[in-house]
Amino acid sequence: DKQRGSNATKASNELERMKELKRNIEFEAQVKRTEAEFRKLDIDGDGAIGFEEFVAGRHLYNLDEDEAKRWFAELDEDGDGQIEVTEFFKKINRKRAETQSTGHSADAVLQGHQMRKQAWDFEAQARKLEREFKAFDANGDGVIELDEFIKGRHIYNLSEDEARAWFSEIDLDKDGQIEVTEFLARVNRGKI
């Protein structure tokens, strides 16, 4: 009986580990999808989506112009007329789930519920990552430089050498700083 209980515990632990891995992979795919959507909508490449850009790209979400105006107002959390990347990451997945859950079949309702839950989970994760990014960005300039990453390494209990290695891995464009999109895209890749 002890052996059977031990095997059951091992199997249960392995199943939980696999579920967590699946969630991490799904989250990373969601981040990549959201990042790609942001880039498509940010036509001028200035790091924010203006109203005209959003309306021009409304086809991504099958929106008419009135729906696009409502979405833009909801996504532009601070009301400055631009959707910054953190606003976009926090809100777009919830909006996508709301739109895609309008079917009437039981399967569609279930799928909509699952998508809303994923959107809520994603939004909670995005808020957590935004707080972590801001904690590293000591001078508040919107990027993390190596010295800031090393000073904030306690967030992930890293040694200085580990912090340097992680910084190099996260800094995808190798410009010596980590932008929020790099941070979000890499943060769930196993190490962070």
C-alpha cells in the first residue's frame, strides 16, 4: 500500500508539473500573439497605438467602426488618446474573450467561459509582470538597464552572475536595455 500511495503521489505531482508547463506554454503563446497584434496596430512604430491606428486595424477583431471606438476607449485606461503596450497587454485579451463568447450553443458558452478565465488569468499575470518590470526600472524611463537589473536581482533571488546571464537572454535586440515587450515575451520562458 505504501508503494501504491507513493506511486500515486509521484503521478499526481508529475501531472501537476505537466499542467503548469502547459499553462506556461499557453501563456507564452498568448504573449507572442498579443505582442504581434500590438505591432500590427502600432502602424507608425512609436510604441503606442493611436485612435486612427486602432480603427484602421479593427479587422483583427472583426469590429465595425462604432465597436472599435468603444474598444479604444476601454483599452486607453489613462485616457491620453494612446494605448500603451501595458494597457494593451492588460485589456485586449479580456476584450477578445468577451467578443468570442457570444455563441449560443453549450460548447460556445463553455468555450467563452474558458476564454474569459484565460483572459482574467492573463490579465492578472500581466499586472504582476508590470509590477516586476517597474520594480526593476528604478529610474522610471520605461526600460531596464543592466545596472538596474543587477540591483533588482533580489526579485528573483539571483546572484550577480545569474542576473547578467538573464539580462543577456531577455535583451533580445542586444541594445543594452530591456523594453517591456522583451520582458513580457521572455519572462515566462522557464527561468523567469
